Amino acid sequence: MLPEWLSIRPASTEKYGSIKNTITSLGLHTVCIEAHCPNMSECWSGGTATFMILGDLCTRGCTFCAVRKSAKGALIDPSEPEKLAKVVKEWGLDYIVITSVARDDLSDQGSSHFADCVSEIKKVNPNTLVEVLIPDFRGDLDCLKNISKSHPDVIGHNIETVERLTPYARDRRADYRQSLRVLSNSKAIDEKIYTKSAIMLGIGEKEEEVMTAMNDLRDADVDFLAIGQYLRPSQHHIEVKEYIRPERFAQLKDVALRLGFKYVAAGPFVRSSYKAGEYFTKSIISASKA
Ligand code: SF4
């Protein structure tokens, strides 16, 4: 049974329903639905959704993740960039998050299509801030350059867990050190783009391992950090070993801020994209006042 601090979620609203209808009618995907995100109604009611591009089939097999898996990904919709740009305009979104499944089956791992989506959104909506949450692209620098050249405002890549548990939770092609390099290389390619990562707790990590992971992310010059509770999507996914109390998340947030992250979101329901626009805006405002 879930502890009481994880049992209460806000009810969905009319806006949630209308956004869902638009997404479905255009054949677009959101990570909110595919990954069974617990914040879906709250984010959508506030007009924020995280789009998942390059289809709804992932070529990786991470054992915590609810996204559907397949050795071969889905056919790419060439009109996806235009559809996304249109939705952003229609909803008047000033902040959007785009993520994708891993596409190990494509020669450029989907990075060109990813970049096309960012460029088109920026072209049609020049004032919209775009955050991308990218796969590791197996560390390929050309893929990272493709993404950077489309000028997103934030590049996120999640290490997901501590180094010891990476082979247990993530696909065998993922690697903790490789993910850190993806983040440091993204910053090295364009230092003006903010970088972001996320860790989920409750799968058996030790306190000192979480500290090491946070230090490693700072060493990779990561700007923003999200720390949340792992929730098991189904009986087929890895187990929850521990439910972390809200007070512990608050302590970790303090520690992370002292380590130098520009903004930290930490809490039982925090996910890497949770209220991303709000966090980004706050962080920029506080940085400009510092
Ligand atoms: S790479 Fe792993 S975490 Fe990301 S969508 Fe695929 S299975 Fe899920």
C-alpha cells in the first residue's frame, strides 16, 4: 500500500480533457500517457504536456519504464514537426518539453528528426522556450551536435539512478559514465544551453551513492536537477524498495543547492518534466537577481 503522502492527487479538469483530445486526433504522443506519469492531470490542467516524438516504441529495455518496447521503432511521421508547432501555437504554450524514445534502429538515432521538431517549433513560436529530454544517443557527438544546432533552451538527459544500480534499472546499452559524458558534452558544444538531469529514488540506492551521483552531475556542469520517487508501473517492472519521506526530499534539495545546481526540484511526485516551465522560469529569475 502507498504511504499517505503518495495517495492524494488532484482531480482532472476540463482543460485536461481538451488537451487529450487534440493530442489523440493529431496522432501525437505524450510521455505523460506512455509512462503512466502520476502528475498528468495536474500538468495538463495547467496547460503543460511533455511530447514524445519518434513514435511510441522504444528500442531499449529499461526495467523501470512503462513505455512499450520493440527492437524496431515505429514509422516516423514526417509531419510531426509541423503538427507540434501547430499545437504549441494553438495552446499558446510558452514552454514545451520534447522527449523521445531511443531509436537505436536508425542511422542517426533519430537526432535529425528531433532537431527538426525543435527548429519548427521555434520558427512558428519564436517566444516559446523549448526543453528537450534526450536519449543517450550511445554517446555519439554528431547526434548531440544535431540537437544543439536546433537551439533548444534546455538539454536534459536523465542518469535515472546511481552508478551501481544502472545495469539493474537501465538497458544494457545505457551506462552511467556515458550519460554523464552526454551531459558534459552538451554543455561543451554550446555553453549557453542549460543542462538538466533527474534521479529517481526508492530502488535500493544508498545515501552516499546519491551524494556521489549529485557530485558527479555537478562535475559534468549540470545546471538543473530533479529528484523523485520511483513508482512501479506494473508487476512486470522492478520493485519499489523504499518510499522516501517528503522531509528527506527537502533535505536532499538543500544539499543539491549547496552543491551549486541552479535549480532543484525534489519531492515524491517530481519527474524530470514536472512543471518544467515553472521551474525553469523560477531558476532564471533567481539567477538574474543573484
Ligand atoms: S530509453 Fe529506457 S527510460 Fe527511455 S523510453 Fe526507452 S525504455 Fe523508457
